[in-house]
Amino acid sequence: MKTIAELGDLRGKRVLVRSDLNVPLDGDTITDDGRIRASVPTIEALSEAGARVIVCAHLGRPKGTPEARYSLAPVARRLGELLGREVRFAEDTVGESARAAVEAAGDGDVVLLENLRFNAGETSKDESERGAFADQLASLADVFVSDGFGVVHRKQASVYDVAKRLPHAVGGLVENEVGVLRRLTEDPERPYAVVLGGAKVSDKLGVIDNLLRTADRLLIGGGMVFTFLKAQGYEVGTSLLEADQVETVKGYLDQAHERGVEIVLPVDIVVGSEFSVDSDPQVVPAGLIPADRMGLDIGPESGFLFAQKLKHCKTVFWNGPMGAFEMEPYAAGTEAVAEALVELTEKGALTVVGGGDSAAAVRQLGFSDDQFGHISTGGGASLEYLEGKELPGLTVLDEA
Ligand code: ADP
Ligand code: MG
């Protein structure tokens, strides 16, 4: 995998950069510009090297045709503010407007192409359709830089196929993300604990399977914990439960036992009458969830227990909130884990937060990014990496 520095002199070269600029929007107001900020250093470095920088990205899930509400125009404006220089916005991805903008770009200029997913070829499962779109993208540039970590697990035209068509390099953001993931997988400093939460256990089965081989300790919270409690024979009321995964989870509990991996489950749960702020929160023992109530957070005893279990760890990976943190009465469990990670970071442990909602949770709770070792920009990609899966957008960069 080449780095940008290994591409040689870029002055006057047209460099196509795949970034992850998929930010949340309210109308055309960006409500969290974290991904744009994270993308700036690579774009800036290329611009300073005198390249003609052509940035491409997707926003939301348009179905292969233009839709105004998914336009990257607001992102172009914000990117320009953060770079402190004009960003020319092309109103299409590979059409007239894109060609004209690239044509007009001078050394150091930055162009942003319109949403990649306005083109059916971008995400097509059909190799030739994807290839045809990648040909058009590639024809705009001399070199390709892959810097969208949030999409490197996708076999998509702007991630995978275009790298087959142009000399390519990995951008600094992806390089950094992969460096951190290596530290989690190749000989992590022990004890190594993983905290898993979030909504569904079925999203995370693959990663649990693989972590049972590498982690020393697995702490489970969030909506997925109820499938674990059920597997232990407890009733879980109206909590999120994936009944079809109970047997799989029983298998994991057995495997963990055989391998000497400690599984830590909550001892108390905050239950509510329904999934809403106004739902009469109460703390109950994990084994005594009333039939008509749902678990929406781990309880205070569990927060304390989890903090204790993390205390002497040298490496921690955390994915998934411990509760429905978006609602204030159910945010304390997530806050307790975040606190514990902050303390560990201060003591020199490697702490990694992965997952879009997990990152949003720590920010919403008032923590700053630099209180953690690393906050990943790609939840799905980091989980697939930890699962031991091949990430097409990375392996393609290893090819000449
Ligand atoms: P991430 O994006 O960090 O990978 P997920 O998408 O897996 O996390 O899960 C985040 C969601 O899980 C949050 O919206 C949160 O409200 C929800 N959640 C957490 N705990 C519960 C629970 N006990 N019941 C229902 N939903 C929950
Ligand atoms: Mg999520």
C-alpha cells in the first residue's frame, strides 16, 4: 500500500480523492461536521503539494438518480470554510459540470463532485455497470487517493474499481485508522477488553465470534444484552430480544467459558414502560425485569462493575452505546463507560471508540475527542476489520 508521499511530485497532477463526507443534515444545515473535519488534512496536504484536487463522496442513500435533498452543495460550502479556500462544486459527478470544473482547476485548487450515489454504477452489484462508472471517474484524474474509511469495506466504483484503473495511494485518514486497528488485532497489549452495546446482537455476531479468540474480557450492554440475559434463562419483559439468536449466544457463552474469556453482563437494568423519555425509569436486578417493562440502560451497579472490569486494561475497544442514550434518563450507563475509558486514556492505555452512534454519544455527553485514544470514523468498516474480513477497498490498494 503506497502512501501519498510515495506518489512522487504531484504538482499539476489531477488527484481524485475518495473521502467520507456523509454528514447528518437538517434541511441544508449540517448538524455534525465531524467527517468533513476529519477529511480536511488529506485534502489540504494534496492542495499544498500543488495537486488539482478532485474530491468525491456520497451523502445519504439516494437510489442512483439525483435528489436535491442529498446534494453535497452544503458540504462544499463547509469544506471551503474549513480549508480557508474556495471549493468549486460540480453539479454532477462525471458529466459536463464535473469535466468543466476539473478543466478549470489550477494547481492547488479543490473541486468537489456531486454525490457519487446519484449514479447507479456507484453501488451496482453488476461488475460491468460499476466498471463503466469507474471508467468515467478515472478519466477525470491522473491519480487516486483512498481516504474514506467509512466505505473501505464496500466494493463500490469509487472505492474499489477506480483503484484498479489509476495509480493509487492510501490517504492519511485511512492509514491512521488501519494503524489503530492493527494495534487491536496484532498482539494487543493485555489485558484487552471489548465493550459491546448498541441495538442488535445480529449486527455484531461476526465480531463477537472473532473477539472470543483475541480479547481477554467482553463486556456486554445495550439492546443486545437482553438476548444474552435470555440465553442465561432470564425473562426480559418487553426489551429488545432477538429470539432467533438465543441459541447462537448460548454457544458464545460456552465458547467463552472454554477459552477463558470473561463475559461481563449487567447486574441491574434501568427499565421503562416504553421507548420514550417519559416512561417512568426504574432500576431492577437484571434477573427480575417485569413482564410489562423494557430495559433501556444498564443500571448504576453495572456501570460501577463495568468501570471496575476496565480499570486495569491496557487496550479497550468500545462499540455501541450501553443504553438508549438519546434519552437523558437512559444515558448514565453509556456515560459510565465513557468515563472509564477517559481515565484509562489518561493512564496511557489504548482506548478506541468505534461506531457512529457511539461517537455521537460521547460527544453528546460532553466529552471531547482527544479524551480517547481514537474515535473511528467508520463503525461498519472497523467491525468488519475486527471480524477478520477482507476489506475490498484496502486489499485493492495492495495491488500495483
Ligand atoms: P453504533 O452506531 O455505535 O455501532 P448501534 O447502531 O449498534 O451503535 O446502536 C445504537 C443504538 O442502540 C442507539 O440508537 C440506542 O438508542 C440503541 N440502544 C441502546 N441500548 C438500547 C436498548 N436497551 N433498547 C433499545 N435500543 C437501545
Ligand atoms: Mg449505528
